[in-house]
Amino acid sequence: MFRKSFFFLASFAMSAFPKAQTFVQSYQDRANQVSQSNINTYLQEFESLCVKRTGTTANTNTFNWLKNKYTALGYSNADFFEHSWTANGYSSKNLIITKTGTLYPNKFVIVCGHFDSINGPGTNDNGSGTSIILEIARILKNIPTEYSIKFIHFSGEEQGLLGSSRYVSQVVNGTNPKMDIKLVINLDQVGGLATKANTKLYHDKDQSNPTSNNAAAAIAVQELANCTLLYSPLAVDFDPAESTDYVPFQQNGEIITGYWEYEGGYNNPYVHTANDKLINMDPVYVFNIGKAAVGAVQHFAVASKATLATEDTVSKSLESIDFYPNPASKILNLKIDDSIKGFKIEISDMSGKQLINMENQSQIDITHLQPGAYLAKVISGDKVQVRKIIVQ
């Protein structure tokens, strides 16, 4: 993502929101299926694919990596569309996966983000958004939704929104009748900073010309923020929609919104450099945004509200774990439900190197750890929860 201005919107008071959506337990249950382990794996694999500059072999390899991920999730060739394009001397492909709606199969909620990078592996910009889109597609694969969903991975964003602009002109407007889009939700640079708490999320509000879609977009971004509050632990703020892959849609008159990291944001020192790597970002923040996004996509696509047939009490109890004090300097304590009889604790640095491994102990000596950010994983059976801890 390249943000061209440094203009910030003032935060909206919650009282200014329209009536909040009703909490839906099944939406929360599915949001809770976001896997920290999957997020970490996606980010690590994305980083290993190196600099994904549009038109390069690494860019093509990343496209194929994405396609293989969707195949492994159970999507078929009939669900895939490879949109080839050429612009400004670059040639690449966008990958589009369509999940068909039950009532409105020809009206689409688009969930998108770019997979190309520049000057570095782009693990934050935009491996973070890419990873969340994959998790949404995994969790909602077999969940009925009234509206169709298109999961779109664009290339050419860093060269000036080339892939998304060609998709709008050649596919959206090339469809007869024109493709009917309910909403576009974009995920770009949502990785946060390893050294920050990362407890708040920007929601992008359309304030640009044409203004004919601004009122509807204002309602959409407020509903998006409501979903963040309902289905994730994150607080909300707002910034102007600009300079990422929803812009060609917005200029085409579509209703758009999206997410952007709050900490770092305009001043992230790693984006567009060789140091845009996992070690400098916060994968727990990506996990929390994933929960918000799963809740929001269900809301906008109108997912089935049927509840899960069984309740996994171990999984629900494990979700309540916490570490304190945090930050800590000598002893770190684990708060864990008494119903969890057997568990392991693994503490790793942000590169994934494991530093502590212990069983069934709620006090951890961290005096040998250097000051910085770490990931603490609690494992009970096949259930896993991850928290970020800060050592002072």
C-alpha cells in the first residue's frame, strides 16, 4: 500500500453510529475458528517467497502458492478465475475465487487485497491481508451465504493499482450486464508493529469523488466497525479511503471500505523496505483482525445463523487464557481455567525460534529473555491459543 496523504479523520463517537448490528453467536463461533497457527504459517510461507515485484518469477510463484492454498481448502477449478492483464509494461495475473450465494448468486461481496511487494518480501504489506483472506475463505467454505463472495488477490498494486484497475475495467464493466457488487472490503497492511500493543484498527471511509456512493459507504464502514467491536477484541478508529485496491472500484461508483493498521500506519518504518518481515510485525494483531473480518464478511454476505451442533468446552475455556503482568521483567504468570487439566507453554521470539517449553506450570521465569516482543503459545490437546507478551 502507498498512502499519498497524511490526513487523518477524527474518531467518530460511538453514539454517532447507527443502531449496532445484533450479535450473532454463530458468527462469533466462526470468527473464533481463525487459527493463529494458520496465520503464522501463511506469513512465514509468504515471506519465504521473497520479493514479489509484479512481472517477476517470485510474483508468479506467489500466485501459484495462493492457487494451491485454495485447492487444499477444497475449492475447485470451477471456482477459480485467473485474470491475466498487461499494463504500463507489466504483465501479471489476479486470482479470483467465487463462493456462490444461495439467494443472490449474481450479487457479490468482494474481499480483496494485493499479493505483490516491492523492495522486500512484503510480509506486512501485504502478506497480512493475504493471510486473513485465506482464513476467511477456509472458515466460510461450507457456510451458506445469501450473497456470493469473491475472494480476490490482486497483483500490480505497488505499481499503481494496475491489477485492480484492469479488473474493474475489463471484468466488472466487461460483464453484460455489468457485475452487481454489493460491497468491496479491502485488506492491506494490517500487520501492526512488534513493539506496539496493537489494540486498535483503522476502518477506511470513502470521502472521494464521485460522491454518489459516499452515503452508502459511510453506512458500510460503520457496520464494518460495529462488527470489529462485536467479534474481535479490537477498538476502532477511522481514516480516509485511499491509495489501495478498492480505489478503482470506488471510482467506478461501487461501495467500498477496508482495514488498515493503526499502529505504524502512515509511519511504519518497514513497509516497502527489505525489513518488511514477520519479525517486525505482530501476528496476534493479524489474528484479531481476522476475527473481525470473518464476522464482517458473514454480516455483509448474510451467512447462515445456524449454531454449531456441539460445543467444545476445552476450546472455549482455552480462549480465556491470559498472561500477566504484561509487560513483565522477571516472572510471567498464566491465567488459565481450572477445567484445563493438561497444557504446554511455548514461548518463541518473533522469528519463530522457540526459547521456552514447559508443561502444566502457570509461572514462567523470563529473566533470561532479552527485552522485546515474544509469542506465548498455550497448547491443550489439539487446541492452541497464542498471546503476545512484552519483556522489559
